[in-house]
Amino acid sequence: MFRILVDRYKNPVAAVIKGMLGDCPEAEDIGQDTFISLFRTLANFRGESALKTYLIRIAMNLSLNELKRRKRMLAKNVKMDSPENYVQLFEKPQQENRELAESINMALEKLDSRQRSVFILRIVEGYSTKETADILHIPLGTVLSRLSRAMSEMKILLANEN
Amino acid sequence: MKIKPEIMNRKEIEKLLSLAESKSADKTEFSGFSEPAEAESKFRLLRTVRANRNEQETGFSPFFTEQVMGKINVLFNKPDIQTYLSMQFSKVFAFGFSTVILILFALYFMHGQINFSAFTGTDSGNEINFISSVFYEF
């Protein structure tokens, strides 16, 4: 039964985690932790939101924790395996789109993690504004204002890239 | 010099999002926005990001489901009562069996100085045995 859940939702979970962290070795571990956490808390799931929303919320929280951990590690000057290179929204970009994809990745990487989470969920993954608000536990207005800032930042960052 | 980002108001953002998600958005007019040029450039950004995302596949390794199920089995699946009892019985049996083996070894290496009948007092020999010595005490 739980195997069916994993099979059904592993791709949306992967999209969110890799969107937040990039295609790094930790992404797979965090994906596994997401489902283990779901299994652990499934009995407490009250059905107030859709199961997918609940699962994506777990994935997003774990990704944000990982970003915080990286930030702490960098602050301590601990050498990691180029964490800044991990954030790659688009896996294995096609040759003709490589430059654009790389520019978007680099711009996204420079966004604040709160703006990035809203941008990934709402724009990249196409969740509705309400779903994004539910996943992140923030009001609708906050989603829109963070999105507005994120888009403006992205526009400037992409302009600077070019 | 850092450029100050142009922040759109919430209503305009909602309108822009719905335009970006509509199928006929290519022919959209942006005159309804307070800054039409700004809205159009953001609209293009949204469409570009979404188009790029749609071209790419994101997923975990093919063994992901198996790995998750394996971890869950290790972390959460405790053995049922029958398995538990059988495991306990095996432990007791192994302990008892090894004790008997040790006693038999001890009897063999002590060349019969200690044997079962000597210990229980049923030894027919002349030598005093453990049980008899207890009786002689009284």
C-alpha cells in the first residue's frame, strides 16, 4: 500500500527537492527522509489538506533545513563539495537550451530561500497560489508578495547574467 | 550599482499569473497593467521558466522506491509475537545445549572424579559422595 504512495508521488517530491537543492547527492536522501517522515506521521494525518500537499510540505521543510545546514557549514568555512554548484533546476539541459537553463539556475540560486521556495512551487512546479500557501503555511498575500519580489529579483539577475 | 526591483501589487501579480497560465496568452494585451512593459517582460520570464521546466524530467534513481521500503522495513517493522517467541526459544535452547556440552566436557576431562551418580548420592562405590557427606554432617 505504502509502496503505491511512494511510486505515485516520488516525481513531484523529486521536482521540489531538486528545485530547491539542485541535483546533488543529498537530494535522494532527503527524498527518502520525506517518505519515511510521511510513514511515521501518517497516523496523525487528519486529512485537512490533500495528501500530496502534506507530502510536499514535508519535502519543502526538509529542503529548507538542508539549505540552512549548508549555510551554517559555509559560515564555518567547512569545505563542502561545491554546494553552490548543486542548485541546478534543470537536469541535463538540452544543448540549445543549456545557456538559458544555466542562467535561470544561477539566478535562482541567488534568490533568498523563502522567495525561492515560493518561486519553485508556484512558477516552476505550477502549484496554485492556495496550494503554495498551504504547503508553506503562509497567507495567500505573502505568497503573492514573495512571488512579486522573486520575479523582480530574477529579472534583474537574468539581465545581469546577459 | 544595484537596480531596485519593480514590485508589482498583488492584484497585478494574480492577473499576470493567470495570463501566463492561459493557453492564448501569446496575444495578450498588457495595457491593463500599471507598467505594461514591466508586466510583459515578467510574463516572458514566467513563460520561459515554465517552458524550460516542462522540457526536463526530474526524478530519483530507479531504485528509489525499493530503498525507501527497505529503510521503512528496517526502522518500523518489528517481528510479530510468533517470530519473537521462536527467537527467544532458540536463544534458550542454544544456551541450554551449550551448557550441557560444557558439563559433558568437564566430566570427561576430570576422568570420572565427578559423575552424575556421585553428585546425586547414588554412587555405589566406597568413597564418600556429596549427598552422603551432607547426611553425615547431621
